[in-house]
Amino acid sequence: MTASSKSFSSAVHLEQEKVETTDQNGIFYYKGCSVPPGRLCILRVWSHFANCLSLVGKEAEKKAPCPGLGLFYTLLSAFLFSVGSLFVKKVQDIHAVEISAFRCVFQMLIIIPCLIYRKTGFIGPKGQRIFLLLRGVLGSSAMILLYYAYQSTSLADATVISFSCPVFTSIIACIFLKEKYSPWDAVFTAFTITGVILIVRPPFLFGSEVVETDKDYSVHLKGAFAALVHAVFAAVTLVILRKIGTSVDYMLSIWYYVVAGLTECIIALSILGEWSLPHCGLDRLFLILIGLFGLGGQVFLAKAIQIEKAGLVALMKTMDVVFAFIFQIIFFHDVPSWWTVGGSLCVVASSIGAAVRKWYQSSK
């Protein structure tokens, strides 16, 4: 075996076994069987992703993070979440609750081996279980509402309204965690509310012609309201996670999220009678990718919060809005209205202002 092939085979591990190649024919072997190069590539990528899920937490504890690594994780998380929302928008023949159920099942299949490998258990510390349960119920409810918003209104509108979450987080943290709510927070809140109003365009402020000119306004209004409630639930979830801190493994937090979410989805679908079998082809592929990208986004965001300042993470998270605008224009040929652009600027400016202020305070 040549030096290059030795270094290659020593670097690739799949289930603690090496994939080797011979000098004679260059064929790869996995568990004693020949593997086509294309399949080998898939195996290597999947192995690397699984290792990241199970080892990234422990590696972060052993080594100091690289400068900017947390921001890169946040950017990657924003991209994965945005692509996932694009697929949710593409799957229109399946109810948002059922899409959420598929995502929970897919994530559960990946989380269980990770929890077993990390030996964290499935219940959590005794004093934190109630918070984990609340995190799971509210977090999964927020996911369902956001998926409904994606299907009911434009990708950009739903994303921007959901971005009002930091405003609600500040208010809820002030009430329950006794964190300071400054006049600057009130200014950011006013900016966010203004942005949401510009996007929703309620008839009692903009006149009845808004409803008359927009045939789908009632559907848009439902989607906007769902995105707003999502922001509130997500804010409560963030406060709960802040309360828990690092005393609970982030994989266990995601475990509660998927278990509670799957339970909610089964109950809701049974009541609504919206069970349907996904069409063969792209719909099923989209459902798998929604679960994969959703889990990846959660993992990278959790790691970013652990190793980077919260203000910088919140600042980089504004890329969600940028990706939403880009995807809406490219894939749906839907140019956002000036109302949406103006509202987005207000909400994003509020988020950036809050992030910069927290960054400045933490650097003192």
C-alpha cells in the first residue's frame, strides 16, 4: 500500500472499521466487501456527520474554540434552517403538522444513538425535568406554527415576523429571570412592532382596500399571526434554555423537543383528520431533508451559543432574513413588496441594535 493510500485509510473510519484500498486495482473495501466510489463518498459524509453530532460537544470541552468558529456555526445554522423552510414551502400537499411529525421522527432516529453514545440518559437531572418538558412542548409548538406560517404566507414575511423573538425574549426574561429591561429595549421593541405592522398591514390602519386588493389576505393574516405566536413561544423557550444553562446536555434538550413534538403532532393530526401519505419522489425527499437540515441547524446553533457571545450570535442570525429573501426571489419568483422590505428593515435593525448593545455591555 502506498504512503498516500495509507494516510487516506488511516483517516477514514466507518463504525470503527477502516475503508482500505489496494495498490493493484484501487478498489475500496468496507467490511471486506468492495464499495463503489460513489457509495463510499456517501458513507464518508454520513459518518462524518454522525461523528460531529456525537463528538462536537466533548471536543469543544477539550479544546478552546477557534476565533470566529461560533459565528461560522451560526451562519451555517441560518443557512440550514432557511433551506429547510424552503422545502416546507415546496411541500404544499401535506399539512404543516404532518411535516413537523416527519421531522420529529427523523431527528429521533439520529438523536437516540447519540444519547446512548454520550451516556447522558433520556430523562435528565431531576431538578431540570420540568424545564426540559416545557422546553419540548413550547419549542415543538413553535416549530409547528412556523411551518404553518411558511405554507400560509410568503417565506420572507414569515421569517421576518418570526424574527421578533428577541423582543419577546427581553420582556419575558425581565419578568421571570429579573433581567434588566432598559429604555433601549423599549426602543427596539417599538421598532419590531412597527416592522410587524408594516408586514401584516391590518385593515384598521391601512384601510379596507388592502383586503380588497389582496385576494389571499385572510390566509396571509393567519400565517402572520402563526409566525407571531411562534416568536412568543420561541422566546419562552430561549428563556427556559437560559435558565437551564449548561447543566443539561444540549442533545438531551433536543430529545425532549422531538418527543414532545411527535406527541403533539399525533394528537393534532388525529383531531384534524389530516393524515396523508406523501407522494413518491420529491415530496418524500423534501421531508427527509427537512428533518436533516432542521437537526443540523439546531446542533450548530446550540454549539454557537455555547462557544460564542449571545450578542454576536443574534447579530449573525439576521442572515436568516437575507436567505429568506434570496430563496423567495429565486425559487418562487416572488419579489417582496415595499411593505415587507420596510418591515424587514425595522425588525432587522431592532435585532442588530439589541445584539450590538449586548455585545458592548459584555465587553465592559
